[in-house]
Amino acid sequence: MNKDKNQNFYQEFEQQPVAVKSKKVPKKTFLEKVKEKDPKSVAILALIVTTVILVLLSLLLLILPKPTPPAPTPSPPSPLSPSPTPYILKPSKYATDSAVLQVEKDLERIQDDLQKVDLKEEGLIPPAIDTKITIE
């Protein structure tokens, strides 16, 4: 029976599942994944590089002074000044007419009279207006 127990013991031991030692797979770094062309890693790397480039360009544009356009240099004044060519009108045949000259004198006299007239009436006083209005 003792033998039987030992045999039983060994048999039970053999029936136990054996723990298999698994090899530890080392985790791959990000650059190793990129070298293997993992699409997700490549996309993340491209996004990071693009962002860095955009940030650097925007900082560069903010820091660098903008070029100012050169100021126009004034040209020396020319010794000859341009003058319009006179356009001589043919004088009107009514310019010396006595009736036209008389009308012009009358208009000047009327304008002088209008300038001298005092249009203010000191004696006129506007009526007092009752501002208290009630609606029934």
C-alpha cells in the first residue's frame, strides 16, 4: 500500500500542468516600430515632425523683423515749372453790349441793397406755447 501511495503520488504529480517558461519578449521602442514601418507609428512621427516644423516657422516669422520698403528719394526740382497753355476764348459779341452791361450793374446794385437790409424784427415776439398737454 505504501508503494501504491507513492505511485499515486507520482501519478498525481505528473497530471499537474507544467508551467511553461515563456520567453520575455522585450518591448520595442518607438523608433524600432518606425523602422519596421508600423503605420500607426509612422503617422504619429509625421504628425510630431510637422507640428515642430510649423511651430519653428511661426516663431521665426514672429522674431525676424519685417523688411521695410525703401523710402522714395525725392527728385530734385526741375528748373522749368510746367505751365498750362493759355486757351484764349473768342470774346462774346455781347461783352460790350450796353444792355448787358446795364443788367450787370443792376444786379450788383441789388446785391448791395440786400446785404444792407436788416432782416431782424426786434418788435416781433414769438407767442408763449402751452407745453402742458393733457389727453382726455
